[in-house]
Amino acid sequence: MIEEEEEFEGLVSSIPASSSSFSSSSSSSSSLPTRRHRKKRNVSWQERYRFQIGLAALLVTATMVVFAYLETVFTGDEAPSLWNYSTYNTNNTQLNTSHPYNGGMMIDYDCPVRVAADKNDFDGGKEYLEEGAQPFFNNKTYFLDHFRNHSFDGWGRTYDEFKASMREFKTKYFVPNLQNGDSIYESACGIGLNLYLTLEILQEEGGISDVTVYGNEYLQESVDKANMFLETLLDAQETNGHPKNKKGRLCHGDSTNLSHVPANSFDLVFTGYISPLWDPLEFGGTEDNYYGKMTKICRDPQKNENLWEYQKLAEIMQEEQEDWYSIWTTEMIRIAKPGKAIIIEEISLPYCDNMEDWGGVRRDFWKEGTERYGWDIDPESLMVIEGTQKMRYNVLMKKTI
Ligand SMILES: C[S@@+](CC[C@H](N)C(=O)[O-])C[C@H]1O[C@@H](n2cnc3c(N)ncnc32)[C@H](O)[C@@H]1O
């Protein structure tokens, strides 16, 4: 307790002049009724500093509010709260043992015996094979020495360049959604190198290992390479003494029919690219022929006499494309475990919106699609993130629990 003089107002006239602290300096004023008189009393330190304490509490609260706001700005937290973010950290090479171990159980199923021609196959997939992983096939040493400086699967850039461009995205959205011992499925995995760079980033940025990868690919030649390359790479991958990543089943299969894959199986399902319908209106003929017709439908219909017909055709063309995207997506959702992430990378815009790309869907399609196609996802989890290629974007969603 601290002794303090308390002020109070009163009629000093009622107090004998000799007891007034002011009596010596001004006896005449001692009779004024407004005169302050002081008396000593004991007060706690809290009471004494109550103003300063209040001010300090106010300052602490204001600082916390400002920091919370800055955090959302700098982490780019435009996403629904269902998504965690991990921080982008290129220096993290240590394996993270704090991730709980998630069993590492293999998911077993048989690959299809026959794969029917898919609706988006127009030239036997030559455009992907041309870029060529052929010199690497059956030559493990050459492959391990050179794959990082080579371009594959229509990427248009080397493995290392592609990996660098995907690092931030995968760190932010794959790492927080996976644990040691988890399983990943890639729909249309090509020769398997998107799966491998994903594993490398999980380890480098999140310290996650012992992940098993699965997938399917329409081209038999590519899936054969995927199986061989992944085996070679995973065998050689250094995991600093932690259990190695593993290869599960990678099948020859069509992404719009994954009936051979059990439902509710994987901790994360992604596709590097949904290959669109090349010729949604089935004009047929050569690529030039049907892309020429599609271009005519899209471009400046006012210059054509049959305006409404062109518009209607463009509408039907887009609906066909959307239905195709939906079938591909529905299969991805089906095989993901409840509550787990489904990620679609590098989505093209509709052909009429970007005639330099192959054709795809609008960003709004995904929200509408959830209702239109009855996707088993949490609509709150839906998120659109810009892609690494010009005018492309990524979509993230979570399966309902
Ligand atoms: C652009 S590549 C991407 C490969 C791999 N996902 C990546 O990101 O590196 C597209 C792949 O999809 C495959 N593909 C196209 N249509 C398919 C379908 N209906 N089912 C399965 N794979 C398909 C192609 O053969 C090709 O390997």
C-alpha cells in the first residue's frame, strides 16, 4: 500500500484554520467554499497506476490486432480457413519427425486389362511422346545423370525449371495436407516426374517422407516409363536415414474411368493437367480442321449472318468441355479419403477466351459445378490460385467428411 494525498472538495470553513494546509499562505482564501483540501489515505499500487495500466492494456491489444492483420496480408490468406498454409522455406532440408506417422499401408488394386479409346485421344498422344523420354528408357545411369536438365510431358521446360516453378505452390498446398506414411494419387501421371518432384519438394520443404505414390496414364508407353523411372529414382533418393518413399500401382488407364481404383483411399489426389476434349463438337478431320471451325465459332460472331447459331454452337461446345472436366474431377474426388485434398493444376481457359491454349473451363465453373454435378466436396474449401503458365490456374478442394 502506498500513502497518498487524496483530494476532495469541501467547505474549508468547517475545518479549523490552523489545520488547513493552506492557512499559512492565505488565510483569507481559506473561507472560500471551492477550496480543495487534502487528506492522507492508503491506496494500492493498482489504484495509483490505474491510468497507466489501462493505457498499456490498450496498447497491447492494438498491437495484437495490427499483427494479426499483417499476418493475413503477408501470408496471402485469401483462402477459406479450411486450408492451412505452410511457409515457403527453401532452406529446410531436415526431415521433420514431428509429422505423425500415418501407417504407410499399401493400397492394393489390379490395373485394367483393357483400356478403351478415350474421348480426348486425337492422335494417340503423340504430342506428349514427341518431347521424348526415349533416350532415358532402359538406361538408368544415363537417366539419373541427365533427367534434371531435360524437358518431359509437354512441360516446355527442364525438370529443374518446372520443379522450381512449382515449389511455392506445392509447399503451400501439398505440404500442410500430408504426413509421413501418407499416399498420393496422380490422375494422368505421364512419365511420373510430376509425382517425383512432388516427393522431392515434400521432403525438402516439409521434411515429409515414406509417402507412397500411385497413378494412371492413358498412354501405355508413358506409364511403362513412369513405373521404371520412379523405381529408379526412389531407389536412389536420399532420405537421410528416414524410411524411403515408395511406388504403389501406376496403371494404364483413362482418368475419366478409374473404376479399378477403390473409393476413399488416398490422402491427396491431384492431376498435373486435365487434357481437354480437343474436338468437343466432333467436327472430325485434322487438328487444323476442327480448331479452324472452333475459331470461327468463337471469333466476332457479329460479322456472321447466322449470329445466334454461332452463339449456340459456342455454348454447346463449352458445355461438352465442362462435362468432360466434371467426369475427370468426379473420379478424383471419389478416390480421395473423406476430408482430404483434391488439387487440379494448370487449368486452361475456355477456347473462346484464349485461343492460344487448348481449351478448358472458366474459373467460375468450379463453384457452379459443385452444385450442377453434385460433387462430394465442401463448397467452402474451393479455392482458385493462379498457375505457373500464362493464363492458366489451379483449383483446390476438399472432399466432404
Ligand atoms: C501435360 S501431360 C502431364 C503429365 C503429368 N501429369 C505432369 O504433370 O507431368 C498430360 C498427360 O495426360 C495424359 N492423358 C490425356 N488424356 C488422358 C486420359 N483421358 N486419361 C489419362 N491420361 C490422359 C497424356 O497422355 C499426358 O501424359
